[in-house]
Amino acid sequence: MYVYMGHMRWSDIKPYEDWFWIKNRIDLVEDWVTSIDYQKKSINTKSGKSFSFDKLILALGSKPNKFGWPGQELKAVQGLYSKQDLESLEEISASTKQAVIVGGGLIGVELAEMLLSRGIKVTFLVREKKFWSNVLPMQEADLISRHIRKHHVDLRFETELAEIIDDGNGRAGAVITKSGEKIPCQLVGLTAGVSPNIDLVKESELETKNGILINTFFETNIADVYSIGDCAQFREPVAGRRALEQVWYTGRIMGETLAQTICGTRKQYNPGPWFNSAKFFDIEYQTYGNVNPTLSENEIEFYWEQAGGEKCIHFVWDKNTGIFKGINTFGIRMRHELFDQWLRKNALIDEVMMNLKAANFDPEFYTHHEQEIIEAFNRASGKNIQLKPKTWWRNLLNA
């Protein structure tokens, strides 16, 4: 998004400098794999080249979900998941005045921000009652919905796409919603989630379901063939985790873990407590542990929202034991290491609350809200917890 918005160059988003590959004896091949022969241990590419392998790692990524909408294959109907998508978007934008984005997720918000930076009007179709309310509790979903509208996005709730209309030249010219409304546009962004990109392998002897089936060592049903990232699906997920984990940080951990196995030290996937981070226009979002849209029977919550309505914190803990279960934070940056430790050791909510100052990661000169948060928590819970001084946070990690 930052290349499109002019903040970065194409060269800035390369994963490594050009010299990295040669220095580390890696052959970087830009080509399309067309077939894999698992018996002969070889792959074939579109350019006619073939490569043999001792071990093969399939990291095929994901692709935007399409649900059979009429017109979904028209020009200017696309997701935002690859370099090719960004190149296509750059080409299309010059002749686009109005865009429709379908699906209320993180990539949809990024795409909306990108298009608005070029003066393109955006209509955003979300089938839920609030933005991302299938992931966020209603309090946060409402906050983010207000924030998106504040940025002049025409955000439509409980609205679903029915059809994309051809402009007469093979390009999107409008969409029709399920209520029958016609919305003119020259670009349709498909951001209704992703699915594993397994077209290359799903008709082979490799076992697949929604993704490529693996164990917690990333091993497939074929010897010396592994899979990681968005395309991989665990047969038996790690406790507390999903079978498909399609976020950036789990892909990184998968790569680091599998590298140990490939290099002779067989290692099992152990990602630790769940976390994620994102940005909704100018509000940063972090989540640690589990804060689900609806509380379970044994959970209790505390939600605080700043008077201005653009910062909030949502805590969840076990009402019987007091064990901290998770936190959502919007507009207040927190220290990952502390929350990771608290979740791993089953810390009590009281310990988390009294150390809010140490958990705050915001730089100097940012407004801090710990005192008003703890006062509101005490009123809601009937407790009398006092904030500890901002002891250097590493002391807590070493305790």
C-alpha cells in the first residue's frame, strides 16, 4: 500500500537486497511452476526449465475468495495479494473515479485507504452488522466502523454483492447488490477473505483439503515434501490454534521452524499465544490471546474507550480463576513481550492491570491513559488495584 501511496519505492519492498541471494548461494528464479513429479523429485516451469530436489517446501500462499459472482472475471475486478495485483491496480487507477470494495477485512481497509489517496471514491460492502464484527466484539467493531466513515468511505452494512456488470468493453462498470441497488464503479476490489492457493497440487497424490494437509512438523503425506504459510492446513492444529493460520507472523515462525528440520534438527511448530496487528487508517490495532466476538460462559470482560472514540482497550479473563485470557487494543501500542509472557504463565488480570504502565510501548510525548483506565476498571470490578510505577519493563520479563 505504501508504494501505491507514494511513501515507498518498488525497490523498498524487496524482501532482501539484490546481493543477498548470491552471498547466501540461493538461486532466485522468477518463473511459474507448471507441474511437480514427486516420484522423480523434479519440478517443471513455464519457461521449460526443470529442477531436481532432495526436499521440497511448498509455500504457495493464498488467493482472494470468489463466490461465483457473475462478472467476477471481468477486467478491473481484483484482490490485493500479489505484486501483479499492485501492478494491475496502478494501471486501472488512472481511469477510475469510483470503486466498490467487497468484504470487510483488513485488506479491504488498506485498499480503501490506498484508493482515497488518489481521490477515488470508495463504497464498501460489508455483510455484517458492523465492520469486522465476525472477528471483533461489537464495541471495537462499532469504533472502527465510525472511524472508517470519518475518512469519507461510503460504508454499507448488511449489504452483499449479487453481480458485477460489464461496461460493454469487458471491464467492470457497476455492481448490483442483493437488495437490487446498482452502484456505478470502474473498479471492484474483492477482499472477502482468502483461501489456500493450491490449484497447482490439488489434483495430485499430495493430500489436500482446504489447504495442503500437514502435521506439526510441516510434513505432507509424501516423503521430503513440506508445506508452510497460507496454503498449509494442519491435520491436528496446535492446541488453541486454527488449522489454517494465514497471518504474516505465523508464516515467519513456520519458515524458521522448518529450517531447523531441513538442516538436521527436527523441530515441531510451537507458535505460542495468538497475536496479530494491523492498521485501520490512522488507528493501530493489536490483539494478544483470545478476545472473541462473543464471551464464553466462563469469561468476563472490561472495555474502556477514550472520550474521543478513537482509542480503546478490551480485556478478557476467566471469571472463576481470574486468569488473563486476552486483550484488544486500538490506538495504544503495547509491548508484545509482556503480554506473551503473561499469557504463557497464566497471569491474573490483577497483575496485568497494575502493570499497565510497563506494558505501554508508546514513545515519549504520547498521551497516556493508564490512570483513567485503572480507575474505570476499579469502578466496574469493585476492586482497588493501584498502578505500579513504570519500572523498566525488562525487569518484569526477568522476574
